[in-house]
Amino acid sequence: MTAGREILFSEAEIAARVEALARDLIALSVDVAAPVLAGGFVFAADLMRALARHGRSPATEFLWLRSYDGRGARGTEVIVGPSAKVRGKKVLIIDGVLDRGTTIAKARALLREAGAASVVSAVAVDKLAEGAAAHADFALFQGVSGFIVGYGMDEDGRDRGLPYIACAD
């Protein structure tokens, strides 16, 4: 436990899983990485560097979607959607946590509407919540319950910079 939080996945565990995921993603030959801000930025940076080490350096198209207000879930707000840069391209959505699946579902819909040829998703944590609107195609970790922070994920703006993933409950 660090700073009153139970560490679920250490910095070393995350790094090992990111490298393994990058090796798995190479075969997909994605053209564009679409990190979801703000929760996916740390994972996206690590994953994109890992992909580059393995010879793939896709273009980047940031999406900015907001689904939480503190710990309270709400509808998915589109702050910045995709540009024409994704038209006809293989796109990889990168996000932090998949809880209810609404953010990934919205990102997929936006990218398809913008003309992406194909869309796959990778998240740091897919909670595998029953009844979720969507699940990720790839996840570093699965089946976590409770509210989590760190590695880009926050609680009302705090703890995004933690180098590990911790339970906030």
C-alpha cells in the first residue's frame, strides 16, 4: 500500500505487459493511434514508444472524450473528435480504463463516422463489467473492480501521475 492506496499493478508489471501488447499489435499494422484524453495519455505514450521500438510508428490523432465527473459516471461528452486524417485508415483507440464501455463505444462510432477503414481498441484496464456497452479488443489487465487511479487515470484530477495502478476505494 502506498499513500493509502492498494497497488493493483506495479510499474514493472505494467511495463512488461505494454511490451507484450506492442508485440501483439505489430501484426495489425495500424496506421493511426487514437489516444483518448485524458485518461489514456500515459498508456498511449508508453505503448507508442513500445511500438516504435518494434518498428511501427503510427500517426497520432487525439480524441478528447469525457465520461466522468469525479467518480460519477455521466454521458460521454465529445470535446475533440477525429479529423479526416483517419479516413481509410486502420485506427487503434488507446484508453486507460474501460468501465461501462461508453467511451470506447463512442470513440469507435466517431472514428467510423469519420471514415476509418477499421477500428481496434486497447486499454490499460478492462473491468469486464457485466452489461458494459463495449469491451476492448486488447487490455493490459482485466477484471478489476472498484475505482482505480494512476497510470493516467484519476480521481477528480488527482493521482494521474502515479506510475502504477491502484485501487482508490
